[in-house]
Amino acid sequence: MAYGPGKYDSLATLVRRRARARAVIVLVMQGDHGNGFSVQGDDESMRIIVPLLRTMADDIEKDLESNLGRPG
């Protein structure tokens, strides 16, 4: 869930503070607490994050297809 603390909320807080960022997304694969993510940001940032993630997913999928020659 994007609102409320996630498994990696404390790590996201650390990253956001160190980067002095308005918003942050932390995605962890096979970490100490398993797979998970944490998103932090104000409402305006959250509205921007949704289309950004869709674009990122499309770009990653295209890269995989071109590098591996098959769909993700």
C-alpha cells in the first residue's frame, strides 16, 4: 500500500532525508524483510509518481525485450 508505513519505511525516510528530497520510492527485492516497497511524499508528488512508475515499467519492459529478444 502506498499510504502508510511499508516494510521499508525507515529506509525510505533515511533516503529521503539524506537526499533532501520531496518524495522517494524505495523498492527492495529479497531484502531483510523480503520483497517490498515504501513510498513517501506529499499529495502532489504522489500524483506525479503514478504516471512516472507506469513509464518506468514500460521502459524496463522495452529494454528487456530488446536485450533478451522476448517479452518481460
